[in-house]
Amino acid sequence: MRYYRNTHILFFSIFLFTGCHHAVIDNRKEVSVSILPQKYVVERISGNLFYVNVMMPPGANHETYEPTPLSMKSLANSKVYFSVGWLDFERAWTSRFVDLFPGMKIVNTSEGGELLAYDGHGQNEHSTGIDPHTWLSPRFIKLQAGKIAAALSEIDPGHATLFKANLQKFSIQLDSIDTVYSRLFAPMKGVKFLIYHPALGYFARDYKLSQISLETEGKEPSAVHLSKLIEIARKEGIQSILVSKEFDSRNAETLAREIDGQVVVFDPMAGDLLANLDRIAGILSGHNK
């Protein structure tokens, strides 16, 4: 069982390291997040008041990622941990975070949102059947930003007015982006797109698109499934296949050759969240290849 091997060694290492981690990096209070896009949201709300520690390094896969002793050490001074809520590594490790760092508040930023079932899950025993990619929806980001602002106000009430003002500005921007995307995709209602790993379910739901995944139940596509996808792509005139950068693109490239199309690599974990959403919108609308 991947998530439980060497647990005692890991915990010993954490306690060994945390004893010498009293000094905060630059005198700011620390908070932690699971992935880079969350850091973007925290910094939009907090300005430069907090040091934001990111647990998952760039290029990591949340379905297989295991925190290292060094990354666990970084939680020692965090006042709050903002989780996405449904990433596999979060589901495996959150209870241990609670045990190891009882003074750290944990906020599930997706709680209260309308979650999607996720056929692409199922690669390990911690999978939940819930699509975790909530940060790739402007509407969901707005919910998450509100939770972040509320938690920051609790741990730093002296700046609550600033957090509220920043939240309002960010929310207005998100509403504007949502309006632009709604207009952009209005003529494309029901249009299908191909993607290797189903990371854009919330984006597709928001703008009434249809996501078709090459992966089936978290596994590589079978020959039969690929044949069906070729048929769909030819029928629908689909010529682009999206692949998250952390996944092997060989099956997507095979399909692309069959439909005389192209593989388009994107990064669902990109740190500049709003710029990344614009790129995704451009790809799906055909304005950016």
C-alpha cells in the first residue's frame, strides 16, 4: 500500500526536522496549500502578507504524490492548510496532518460547491469518485476565494478589511471572466472535445461543453475504446486532443494520427491560474492551438 510504507520513518524525520524550523522564512505568517493554483488565489486575497507554502511540486501527479519529510516539515509553522478537498494525496494524508499539527486549521475550499462524479478516478484505494479539479472553473474559484478570505480573517483579524476588499475585486474579475466565457461558448453548446485525463469537467459543465476522456476508470484506453473515439472524432470534426503535461501522450498521439489531428499539451496545475484558464478557453474555442 503506497501511502503507508515507511510511515514511521517519515514521522520520525518530520519531528526531527521540525525542531529546527522555528524561524519563519521571512517573518511573515505561513499558510499552506496543496497545489500552485491555490497559491495564486491566496496571494490575490492576502496580498503579500503571508508566505504560501505549496505541498505538491510542479509536475507531480496528485494520484501518486507522497509528501516527503521536507514537505511535511514545511507544515510546522502553517496557521492554516487550504486543501482542494478531493485530491488523492489529500484524502490519504489529511488525517495525519491533523494528528501531527493539531494547531493548524484545515480548510476544504471545495466544501459547499456542487461536485461532479469522476469516472477517471480509481487508481488507488483513496480515490473517492469525485472530480477534484474544482480550481479549473471560474465559478468554483469564486467559492474557494471566499473560504480563503474568511480563514485568513480568522487568523489575522487586523487585516480582515483588506482581505474583504481584495476578495471583492477578485470576485468582480472572476464574474467578468465568467461572462466572457459564457458568451464565447454560447454558440458551442454541447460541442465535444477530447482529453486524455478528464481534468476539465467543471469547465465543461459551466459552459455546456462535452468532455470525452481517453482514460477509462483511470486506465489507459483499450483498443476498442480508441476505435470508438476515432469514430466520434471523425463524426464531430474534432482535431485536437488535450493532454495534461504530467501524463504520457503516446495514446493521444496515436489517436491524433488517425484523425489527422494534433495533441495539445496543457498544465492544469499552472501557477498563473487566470492566464491558464484563458489558454484553456482559447484551446477549446479554437482560438488558441
